[in-house]
Amino acid sequence: MSRIIILFLFLAPVGSCFAQTWINIDLEQTEYVYATGKTCSKKTGKPLNGNYAIKFNRYQTNYEPFMDGLKNGEAKVYRNKKLAEKGLYQNNLKQKEWLYYNEDGTIRRRIFFDNGKIKSIDDLRQHTLPSEI
């Protein structure tokens, strides 16, 4: 039993070292440079590097990882504090499966991308017929 406790005490701090931290910024603090296709800090002019929680307004926050100003990695969009979409970016282009959620947390649409281009769309919304009068 004591070995389990010692193992837990060792692994708890190690696990926290791998937790992702997010840099909170407002959209107004960033600028998109069309010539390079990179997102930069308005304050420094340097491309974003790291994990950013970009607040668009009081209803939407995008969690996006950047490398040299380009989105790279898993991104998530929250609207009204609920997951609205998630997927993978590679060099600013959407890749593979992107999921779009209803407010109740169910998946409403699944879109597959290849280098930013849509390959297929699965619309998972339930279609209901209007009731007869």
C-alpha cells in the first residue's frame, strides 16, 4: 500500500508538468499578416508561439496552438462556455476530422478536410418533418 502512495506522490507533480497552459488574449491584441499568412502579436509584431486562448467576444473563445504564427495542432472553439467545434490544424489549414456540436453537446456535423479542402460532410442533425395540420 505504501508503494502505491509513494508512486502517486511522485506521479502527481510529474503529470502536472505535462498539463497545457493557455495564454489568454483578446482578438484585438492579435493581427493577421496577409503577406505571410501568420498571426502576430500587435504589441511585439512577432508571430504567436504557444497555446493561445483567444477571446473573440464575451461569447466565444478559440483555443489554438501556434507555431511561428501558424495554427498547428488540435483547436477547440467554445461558444457560451460550451464546446462548439474541434479539429486539427496543420500549417493554418484544417486537416482530417472536424466535429461541430449542438448546444446540448451532441455532434451535429462531421467534416473531413485535406489541406484545408472539404473532402466529405456528414450532417448528423435529425431531420424532422413538419407535423400535419
